[in-house]
Amino acid sequence: MTLAPAAPDRSGRGPGDTTGFIPQAAPRLRIGRFGAAVAAAVRQVLESDHYGVGPAVARFERDFASYLGVDHCIGVGSGTDALAIAFRALSLPRGGEILTVAMTASATGSAILLGGHVPRFVDVDPRSRLIDIDRIAASAGPKTVAIVPVHLHGYPVDMPRLMTVADALGLPVIEDCAQAHGARIGGRAVGTFGQAAAFSFYPTKNLGCAGDGGAVTTNDGDVARRARALREHGWGEVRGRSEIAGLNSRLSEIQAAILCVLLPQLDDGNAERRRIAERYRRGLSAATVAGRIGLPPEDDGSVYHQFAIEVDDRDRVREALFAAGVGTAVHYADPLDRQPAFAGFATGPLAGGDALAARLLSLPIQPEVAGPAVDEIIERVVRAVSQG
């Protein structure tokens, strides 16, 4: 078996040209798998007169909305922008508090702050690793204006239950679907439950392009109209005439063309991830029983953006795996409430998230990386956790 050299991992380390190193993720292998179609789509854009928002963006918006089962999709420049634009499109009051989790990427908190709002962090359920719905009502207050559930690692939050709580509180919901393309609850896709949702198409995502990209989805025509204006300087029906103050956050034609190629492959890719996850479960079962490894929860609707195990002495295990030729990542070592930009915004003790932050370790799960190497990874993980 020949594996491509790994890119540097999140710590900045990389194996250089070390033959046989298994990276935690390698987006270029996903693009390369469909290289001929991607190259043809990009060439078509380059030979056209549309490099900004044009026919490829319109096609992707239509196709992605149809895939999800939602009325509107608005392509934007990044997942962070998608959240920020969704907040403004919903006309959330500036200075209002938005309930979310600290166990997420900094983009979630940044979008809240950049929109002039205040993040208020609710703890996660340590079993699901997702927002603890039982804590939402007690965390809400007179300044609360919205809830942002994060579908972490590709696992869907129990949206029917969360929406019941949100409706009782009279609060809109904006789903953070940056890691959950294609995740479903009873056959219904995430990104269709709340008043709006935000997606990221960063290269490592289950549906990723070759740079930055994002989308806002909604069933509300007014929200969609405002989001479309906000992504292009607040322009309304007359191009160049700003009806409101907006951003310059367009999904480019090249990225949209790539996404149009990869979208039809998304369900198959997610199915591959589920099969890899099941192989991990079987192969790591003995170590799980022995108490050396905690496995992620089982959920038929998950798309396994990450397969994060729980281990004691994580840094030692990670170093041992690196030495054995397996790249890993940590999502996330520092929950947002521990970071300077977001300090002081917790609604109370975040013990569930703190415990996970000390133990989570993401193994390779991208099909092009892990598919041919699962057995080797399992063997090396078991050896690494047994060395302590």
C-alpha cells in the first residue's frame, strides 16, 4: 500500500517526505479522486466571463437546496460569514445574547461577536458531546435573542427536541452545520430545522472546495432576500445600489463549480465514513472494554466529520501515534470559554466540555486517507494506548 505524504498537522508538525505516514486528513486526495471532472469544471469557469457570482453559484445554490430539502441557499465566502450573515438577515438585536456551546471552532464565537452580539456558552452533554438541551431554558435570560446549536463532528443535535424548547422560549434557531453536511434526523437533513443555518465548505469538510466557501440556508424568503443582499454590499434589485450596509462575501464561481462536482458524491462519501467508523468500533472494542478508549456515540444520522476517541494522557498517545506514522488532531483542546477572545461568557460551569477537551483525539476518517489504512491505524492506536 502506498500512502501520500502527510501535510503538517494542526500543531505545525509534519513528517516531511516520510514514506507511509498516514495523515489525519488530506483534502487534495478528495479533490484528486474526482480530478478530471473538477479540472473540467474549473476550466469552464476560467473560459467564461463569470468569476464572481454567476451561473455556477446559482447552480450550486439550487442543487444544495434541493439536496437538503430547503427553499433557499445563498452561497457566501466562508462558514464564518454564513453565520454572521444569518444573524443579520434575521435582524437579531445588537447586544443580544446568543446561546451556543464552547466546544466548537472559534468561528462560531467570532461570528457572534463580529455581529455585535454576546455569546453565552451552555455546557455539552458528555455522552452526545452536543449542547445539553436540558440546560437551555435555565441559561436563557431577558437578553437572549437566539440559539445556535452546533452539529459537532458531524453528529446531529436532537433538533425536534431543541426546537420545542426554542419555541417555548420564543427564540429563533440558527444551526451551525459547518461539520454536518448530509447529517440527518429521521431522514430530515440538518440545516432545515431552524429559522436559518450556516454551512462551511472549507477543504477538510465532508463537502469541501479548494479554498474558503460557505452557505446560508433557510425556508424564509425574507431572510433569504436579506442574506443575498448582505453578501454583496447590501445591493438589492439594482446592482450597485446598497439598500443596507453589507459585506463582500461572495462564493466564487470556481469554488461553486468544484462543489457542483463533489455534491453528487457526498452521500457515498458519508456512507464510506460510516463504514470506516464501524470498522474502528469493531477493532477498538477490546480496548474500549478494558477502559483505555472511549468511543464516540453511535448515531445512524451522523456523517462522521471526525471520529474522536477519548483517551487518558492524550498528548502522550498522540506523540506515540505520530512516531508510529499516524497523524491525529484535537477538536478542541481549548473550548471557547478558555480563549482570551471569549473569556467570561459561560453561563455556568462547563464541566462536560472541559472533560472532553482533555481527552478527545481525532483519528483519520477521510475515506481517501483512512479507507485503505484502517487496520493499520487500529493496530497502532491499541499499541499506543497500551504503552501508558
